[in-house]
Amino acid sequence: MLQQLANGVFTGSIYALFAIGFTLVFGILRHLNLAHPAVFTAGAFVGIEVATRTAIPVWILFPVVAVFGALAGVLVERIAFRPLRGRDDEHFAGLISSVALGGVVIALLQARYGTEPQSFPREYFPNQLFEIAGIRVTLTQLVTLGLALVLMLGLAWLVSATSLGRAMRAVAENPTAAQVVGVNVGWVTAGTYAMSSALGTVAGALLALNLGQAGRDLGASIELVGFAVIILGGLGSLWGAMAAGVILGLAEALTITYFDSTWKGLVAFALLFAVLVLRPRGLFGHVKVREV
Amino acid sequence: MKIPLRALLLTVLGIGATFGLDPFRNYQLATVAACFAAVAGLTVLVGLTGQLSLGHAVLMAAGGYGFAFAASAVEGPWPLALLVGLVAAVAVAGLLGLLLGMAAARLRGPYLAGLTLALVIALPSAASTLPLGADQGARAPFFAVPEALAALIALEQWHAWLAIVIAAVAVTPLVMLRSGRAGLRMRAVLDDETAARLSGVDPGLVKAGAFVASAVPAGLGGAILAIATQQVTPGGYGLAFSLLLVVAAVVGGLGSIGGAAIGSVLIVFLPWIVDELVAAVPSDLGQRLDGNLAVLLFGAGLIAMTLAWPGGAARLLDRLRAARPSRLATPTTTTER
């Protein structure tokens, strides 16, 4: 039982990492970036390729993947969102163009890596087994949890305590006013996307490291739970995404223990539906009476 | 009275057109008719009420499953089985639409989009946990060509006829709804919910109603696909297909029924054309691009179009015949403002 709960927390931390990147963009810019799962998958593939080619240690691998992710994020914003700025159907059109861009990214991945799943080199990362208070954990799981915690807390600190974070919150409140008081909205937008995608690619590489391999459907496999996490937590809420990530990880672990793994998707959806009907803005979202 | 007449004329034209097509083209035509029914529902939902559903494929699947199970259960002449199947398709899709609509009445743009998206992704899980035949799906009954026509037309052509008639039955009421009082209410809610409420329109009711009105043609579209392919599988109604339906609605121009028809033709034929082109490319490169280049080109084209061509095909047509502005302007406002 305790073992299942621990597994749930490990899975949940990857969900949360996927989700905070997504929810960050929505919280600051009100964009639903549906290319995020594709960027997540790309992170896994790039991580595997870099690890295979250079055999650099894990501690350097993740920063490399994050840099790639940041660049990818800037590109996503440039291609799918920047040209639409100021149009009255900006948000809706951005949704469509980011879906399309996500499809393009997956198609490009297939063109480069083929249809077979890619694997990390054998013995790339020692799969050591620890036993803490009767719970078995692997080193990979510990690294995952540690990295996820560091990144999430780092992001929370960045948004709440730095000048960049203040600029981001200003843009979230009112982009025009932020521009007027001298915030470079273009830079903040690009920076937000860079951070979001860096988190997404690192989450993808982490999941691939846990599974040992990655296929083109890696992003699709996390999509349902990922979106459920974001919505459950309240779109735009960082703490909500983290909490909901762990909740859904636990729910999934319990579902697998007591039913079987085919129920996974259905349980996630049922949980989502129930929460949305009771609290239309998620667990941690705020209700506004009239949106502009 | 004008709308039913026009629908009748178009239906007869469509059936006439099947004589000029070979069996495979007729099969594709049936697919177009199925997509048309679903996209018409979707375009009205998004264009008139601003509710974005990314999950219309699941509503089609619901209709398809309803049709397959109900029609298989009927033992009797084929028109009876067909009719019972269609009623079941309407009932099942309508019910699911009502459920979604009730949730939608409480949710704002991105939350609704997320919920419907999650619905699509949960479909395979639902298919294997509920008695829906898991990945193999359900078999739909086979509708053979009636004896009186057997000498005259092939099976695919007969299915195309059924598809066209069902699509017409699905879309015509929707068009009438759209240009009638209900359409006005939807626009009022989209423009300003508070103002609509002040003039005695219940936004929750309108939104939920619009979802049901949009789900029913989608369910009938699923029934058409079940007739044409004789099966319903969860794999056929995945995320990619669901997003293609949204693409068709956007490409055609949100809120426009004619645009829905254009969009449906595009999403059925474009991937097929690209696949044919890829098949012509030799060996290794072709294998790598297989089923892939279509997505790539389609995605790139869609991005370019979203950026360069807001309003979709319907708007372009309007601009071309600018001298004769349409009575009901195509709504261009969209979700979450």
C-alpha cells in the first residue's frame, strides 16, 4: 500500500512538471499551447539522442535538454502565437495553429527517428535500488522527484520574487498597462515560452529515463492526465498544478492496484468531470463574475 | 420553406453525382457526408455560441456505437433496422451532448476545450472498460443494395446514397434552427451574456441546448460512418480525427454550413492526395514519410492559413461576391474573449 502511494507520488511529480509548463503559459499569457505535448515528446527524443551520442552524465544531460526546450519554446511562440497578436480571435486561432504545430513537430520527429521507439543506451543510468522505510525506490525515481521539486520550487520563486517574475505578473494582469510602465512584453512573452518548454522537455526526458525508452506517442500518453492536472488545479495556478499532479498520480496508482490499468484513462476523466461540475474553475482557480 | 427546398435540391444533386463516381470515390463521398454532418454541428456550436468542443469525434463514436448495437438487435426488414439504428444514434449522441452541455453551461472557454479534449483521450479507455468491444470495436449491420436497385448500382454507391440522405436529414434542421429564433438567442449569448440574461434569455439553457443540437448531427455522422465501414472502433475516433473536425470547421469558416461542406471535402481528400503522392516517391524516403508527410503539410498549411486567412473559406467566398452581401452575416467572433 505504502509502496503504491510512493509510486503514485513519483508518477505525479512528472505529471506536475508537464503541467506547470503548460499552466505557466496560460496563467501569464492566456494562451492554450496545445503544442506542449509534442515539445514534451521532442524533449524525450533529444535527451536520448544526446545521451547516445555523447555519453555525457545525467547532470549535464538535463541542462542541455532544457536549453533545447527553451529554444523550441521561443520558436513555438514565434510561429504559432506571435503573428496572431492583437487579432480579435487571437486565443482561438492560437489554439488551432498550436495544434497544427504540434502535429508538425511529431511528423518531424518521425522523419528523423523513424517509427520505432528510441531507447537510452544500456547502463546509461545505474538503476540502483534503495529501500527506505520498507519502500523500494530506484535511483531514477529519486532523481525524478528531486529534480521535479527543485524545478517547481525554483519556478515558484522566480515568479514571486524576481524582477522577471514581477514583469511576468504585470503582463498577466494587463499587457497594455505593463507595456506603458516599461515592461518589454515581447521579451517576457518569449521568456515565458522558453521556461514553459524547458520544463516540458525536461519532463519528457525524465519520463523517458524512467521508462527506458520513448515513442512518438509519449506525449499523447501523458496528454489526458496532463490536461486533467492543469484543469483540476485551475488553469494558470502553479501550486494547483503541483497538487493536482500528485493527486492524479496517486489516483492512478490506486486505480491500477484495485482495478486494472485499462481503467486509468476513465478514472482520470471521471475525476476531472466531477471536479469541474462542482468547481467550474478547478480546485485552486478563482471565479470571476465577468471576464473581459 | 426555402431551406427544406434547397436541402432537397442539394440532396438530389448529390445522389445524381454518385452516378459519375467509381466505387472508391463513392465510399469517400460517404465519408465526406459523415464529416459534413459532424462539422456542421461543430461549426454552429463554435461559431454561434463560442463554445469550443475538441471532442466531437467522441460524439460521432457515440452515435456510431448506438447505431451499431441498436440496428444489429433488430430482426426485420432493413428499413426498420436502419430507422431504429438512427434513432438510437440520435438518442445516444444527444444524451452525451446533453451531459457535456450541462457541464459546458458552467465552464468557460479553455476549461470546456480541456474537458472535451480529455473526453477524446479517454475514449480508448472507455471502450475497453465499458462493454464496447475494446480495440476491436463493434460490428455494424451490413446494408446490402435493395433488390430493385441491385442491377443498377454498386454497394458503395448505395451506401453513398444512404449517407447523403442521412446527412441531409441531420443538417437541415440545424440550418433551420440556426436561422430561426434559437440562432438569435445563441448570438445574443455569445455577444454579451449579461445583456442576454437581461433580455430574458437563459444563457445556461441556450448553451446546453446548442450542445445537444450540435451533438445530434455528429451522432448521425457516426451512424453514416458505421454504415459505410460496417464497424465502429475507438481507434477511428482518436484525437487526430477530432482535431481534423475542428480544422474543417475553421477552414470552412466558423458558423458557415457551406464552409462546413468545403472543410469536410478538404479533410477527407487532402490526406488521401498527399498519401498518393508519397506512394509515388520511391523506397526509403517514401517509407519514412508514409502517413507522415500528410500531417506535416496539413499542419504547415493550417498554420499558414490561420495566420493569413482569418474567417476561413466562407469569408473568402463572401468577399468574392461582395456585391451581394448575405442576409445573415457569418459570425466571426469566437471563444473566450
